[in-house]
Amino acid sequence: MRRAAVAIAAGAMAVSLAACGNAAESDGKKDSGDAAAKGKGDAIKVGLLLPENQTARYEKFDKPLIEKKVKELTNNKGEVVYANAKQDATLQNQQVDTMITNKVDVLILDAVDAAAIKNSVQKAKDAGIPVVAYDRLAQGPIDAYTSFDNVTVGKTQGEALLEALGDKAKDGQIVMMNGSSTDPNAAQFKQGAHEVLDGKVKIGREYDTKEWKPENANANMEGAISALGKKKIVGVYSANDGMAGGIITALKAAGLKDIPVTGQDAELAGVQRIVTGEQYMSVYKPYGPEASAAAEMAVALAQGKSLDSIAKDKVDSPTTKGVPSVLVPVVSLTQENINDTVIKDGVYTVQEICTGKYKAACDKIGLK
């Protein structure tokens, strides 16, 4: 496996996703962009609503990348108005109301709760404000969507875990630590992981982790260790890096070593744990292409332009059919390809990763 990029072929996506339907069939979708079509120039106002700050990526990568791209696309005249919901769905609904009051021209929305945000998306639609669903497929009459192929993310994690386990997969049990049940992406990660793991390894315990919080994953892992016993657990499927940190803390406290743990997001702490061998892998999702796609679609919608040249795929949500979409490939990140991924792409420098306590481990794997 190890250096293989898990690329999502555009043709395959077209077959699997375009089949979902091409008609704009939901809640007033046909009126998309009516307000924008009045002829906005570069001086547009883009509302950006991100879901939480527990995961480092949103403040460190997504927000600045989207802001930069909007500026590039609007000759520095476009404005991004930002709010973070801090994992509070009620607060995010209020933030949408505020954006509507402030008369933004378009919304980029990463939903805390994809279902709970539905009515707010409808409010934006009624106010003539197009909505780009970012990273998570929000319900309601959204106009565009960009994310990663989330089922493939789960498959990537499952495949990596099986490779790390080798023959141990036949004898032991794993713990599955899925993401929040309110996040539609978490269900897709879980689906992909199960497609790979089911029948190949016994799943001793499985959890949906409230709010993706590391402390909740830690408590769940402690419960799994107590229920299954230390000798039975051979690996842990963790849906992201933040939870992997909580899981590894629980494993260490129980005296368990050399237990492969998966992750996602290529957070700095996760990459450092991969360097030391505490965490086996993460899923590296290049945020640049995702952020760029969101900004491009948002600016086009605000200016009343077509998405045909940007969004090559179609995705269905539970409420909206045939949403124009951009899906970005992902990569399995291990010790073997840190140089070729997060360092090459400028996400981190070697100096950022290989701080004092990690320097010896970095030297050992040739990360200099």
C-alpha cells in the first residue's frame, strides 16, 4: 500500500454519482441564483460558516485558503464574512440568520448538523442567497457542493488497518471509533470502512463518538478495553486524528503498545504520532483544491454565472437531487510518504514536524 495515492477517478465518480440524477428537483432549486443573476461584479460579500474549532484544519487551512481564493477571483474586491459555530447547531442556525440580515451574496456552509440546518438553508434560498455546501452535504436547497469521496476515505482507512494488522486480523478484535452521528460524512466514512473490514476482522466494539471530541473517544476506548480485555484488541479504526489522540492516550494508560490506529485530516499532532509510530496512518485530504473549488463556485454563483466549467459531478442529498459538485482525491499518509505529501504541498515544514521530542524519530525514518 504504503506510498499509493488513493485517487478517485473522475470517470468512476461520474458513473456512480451522475446516476444519482441530473434534475434540479427540490425545494425551489430552479430559482437558484436569481438574486445573484442581477449582475454582481467583483465587490461581492461571501458568508463563510465553519462548524467547529476542535479540529485544527478549519482555522489553519480552510478559512485562510478560501479567503485567499476569493480575493484572487475578485481582484481583491470580494469580502469574506466569517463565523465558526463551535460545534453548536443552534448557534449555526443563528449565524445563517445573521448572514441573511447582513445581505451576503452567497454562503459557503460547512454544517454542524446536516439535517438541523435544512430550514436555515431554505431561509437563505428564500432571500435569494445561493448556498455552497462545504465538506459536509447539508440538507435543504443547496446550489453546489465540494468535499472528498467520503466512502473512499473510509475504505482507505480500513485497507490501511488491515495491512497493518496482517495475520493478527484473523485472531484478534478491533474497536471502531466512528465520528459524530450528526455528521453525514461520518456515516459515509463508516460505510466505506465496513465495506473493507467486515468479514476480514472481528469488530469487538463500535462507537459513534459524540461531537467528534477526543475526550469522548478516550472514554469510549477505556470502555472497550474494559469490556474486551487488553489481550483481545489488535487494532483501532479511528475516523479522524483528533479522536486518535484520545484513543492512543487510553491505550497507553492501559499499557497497550504497538496497536495500529488510523486517522484522518493529517493534523500536525497526528503526523507527529505517525513519525513516532504511535499512530499508523492518517488520510491526507488536500484542502487547497477543496477550498479553491468552494471559492470558485461561490464567486460564480454570486455573480450569476454557470457552474458547468467548475463542477463536473452530481451528488444527491436527502432533500436535493443532482447538486453540482466537485470531489477531491485523498491520499493514505504513513511514515513512508510524509515527504511526498504534507511537506511537498507546504502544509508543514520538517521543522514544524520534527520539534525536540520528535527529532530522533524523524531522523530514524529519514525525515530531515
